[in-house]
Amino acid sequence: MKKKFPKFKSDAEAEAFVSSADLSEYDFSKFKPVRFEFQAKTERVNMRLPAELLNAVRKKAKAAGMPYQRFIRATLEHAVSAKK
């Protein structure tokens, strides 16, 4: 049985662990890929949506494990970067 991955209180603590640990001993099966958002958000968009659409977006965002505004941003980014 593989070990559970420990939780860390700081980046330095995590870096120290990763630099010396044998990661093959740990269970990563429950990990999910994460896209980090490094760009500053400097612009703002306001829009009106039907309540049903907003509720559906919130439900999808919750299922994806993220805030609904981040979900909307990710959906927009995917739409504009998709190859035609």
C-alpha cells in the first residue's frame, strides 16, 4: 500500500520534502491536474445572464471544484484557444 501524500504549510516545506523524498512511495491517484493562473487580472467584464444559465454555470463549477467566476474564465480561455 502506498503512503498518503503529506500536507505542507509553506512552499519551502514542500520543496524540501520533494527534493529528498522517493515519490514512487506515494499514492497520487486522487490528485487532479491544476492550471495555475499567473497573469494579472486587470480588466473587468459585467454581463447579465438568465438565472437558469447562471445556476447551470454554478453547478458545473461546483462539480469541477472551482469558483464559478474562475470556471467562466477557464471556459472563455478554452473557447478562444481551441483550434478550429
